[in-house]
Amino acid sequence: MPLLSEELKRQNIINYTFWPAVYKKTAKEGINAAHKQIVEYAKLAEFPEVLIAEDDFLGTHPDSFKFFLSQKPKKYDLYLSQVYLGELDKANKVKSFTGMTMYFVSEKYYDLFLSADPQEHIDRALSEIGGDFHVCNPFAFIQRNGFSSNTGKHENYDSLLQNRKLFGG
């Protein structure tokens, strides 16, 4: 957790809660359930939105969080800090995507989010459901290279960021 603590401090993120990992038959089912537990809590607490970040997020600049917040649209279902796969349209919206490193979920989307197929990767399942998915562009956060709970091995997704704009201040 030292890298996560350093990044939280670097981004001046001070109001957060750590949630436990969820272990299921497969990694993708556990990750799916881990994201859903937070959305379920936000729904029960009647939060107008919830911000979720995986523990391996990395800002592309020391002001990435400030920039990400400043670009958040007034209306959205999901507002993503980046995507690895998925074509952005001129309004920085995407229909199908992978990558949920850091994102907001609007309360109007909670029920659909929670209805996503629990046996699928959460990003793929949400893409199948569809919605008003906005992406911060240039991308404010990426996934830190290293061990992936999803694949069970070291991953480096930098090649998927070629031809993408990263926030640089």
C-alpha cells in the first residue's frame, strides 16, 4: 500500500474509504462483486454519485485529480478517468470499453450497474447494458504497471495507451 498512499497524497485525495477485496470462484467475479459492494452502499446511503478507484491508479500528472473533477459532465451514467479499449466520439463518450481504474457512477445508474452479469468482467458487462459513458480526455489516470489481480500476473498496459492523450498539466 505504500504506492497507493503516495499517490493519494500526491493527488491531495484526503476523503476516502478502503473497501475489502471480494473473493469469488474467479478473479473477474470477485472484482465485479468488489465494485458492486461500493455502488450498493452508495445506493443505500442515497449518495447522488460515488467515486470508485482501484488500488493501482496512477495520475498522469500531480494535478490529475483536480483536472478529472473539473471535466466531470453535469449528466452521465459513468464518468471514466480513462479507457484502454473503446472508441471515443467527439463528445468524449464511449459505448463499449475496458478499464475502470477510477470512475464516477451516477445514482440514476446504480440499479443498472448492480444488474450487470456477476460472472463477467464488470466493464464488459456494463458495456453490454449500455449507458451514457463519458471519458475524461485527455486521460487523467492510468493503471500502474505491476501485478494484476484480474490476470494473476504482472501486466503492463502502456501499449494500449498509444495514440491516446494523457493529461500533462
